[in-house]
Amino acid sequence: MEPDLTWVYSTLSAAGGASVTWLFSRKKQKAETVQTELDNVQKAVEIWRQTAEDLKKEVEQLRAEVKELQKVVADLHKENLALKEQVSKFKT
């Protein structure tokens, strides 16, 4: 009488099927991981690009404000010199 090997074949078949399924799902998961990483990098690049544009606009505004304030300081300096001259004339 030969031993019943049906359970061995069933077990090997199930293990083989599970291994093949694992290999294919592993490749799919790896591809999805790479795609997710690429999406995250694209989002990060977009955030940095927007931040850079915002900072560029802010720098331009601050430069204009600095120019305006420099003009005000120059005008005040001239006015201060004129007032000092007037004061010195009254003292003498």
C-alpha cells in the first residue's frame, strides 16, 4: 500500500502559490512605494518653489521700502543741518 501524498501535494501547491503571490505583490508594493516617494518629492519641490516666489516678492517689497526710508533719512539729515545752521546763527 502506498502512502497518501495528497496532503503533501496540496501543501506544496499552496506554498508555491503563496510564494508567487508574495513575489508579485512585493514588486507591486515596491513600485507603489517609489511612486509615493516621487509624489512626495514633487509636492516638496512645489512647496519650496512657492516659498521662494513668496520670499522673492517680499524681498522686492522690502527693497522698495528701504529705498523710501533712505530718502526720508536723507531729507531729515538735510533738514537737521539747516536747523543746526539756524541755531548757530542765533547763538552768535
